[in-house]
Amino acid sequence: MDPMELLACHAGKSEHRAQGHPVVLCIQDTTELNFTIQPGIAGLGRPGYEAQHGMYVHLGFNASS
């Protein structure tokens, strides 16, 4: 499946669930996953500085009363 198709489906369902709520908060956080001590994991980047091996994860959580 194309990642953009997956995101579009998720965004549409989130929007549908938010309808009817006067206020919906999107609580967000970004965290760094550091796998420097596990260099065998392929496909990761350099999140902080050149010697690091890992990735950033940005999460969003929708909440209403």
C-alpha cells in the first residue's frame, strides 16, 4: 500500500470522528529514537549529530471532552 493512501484514509477517519465535537485538541510530541548501539538496523538516519543512528517520531493524539 502507498504510504500517502494510508495517511489519507487515517486523516479522513479522524476528521469524521471529530465532527460533532465543539473542540478537538491535537496533542503532539516529537521524540528521538537512538539506535546507535545497534548499528545493524538498516534504513535509519542521523537524528542528532553525525555519529548517531536513529530517527525522529512525531505523534499526534486527538482528544475531546
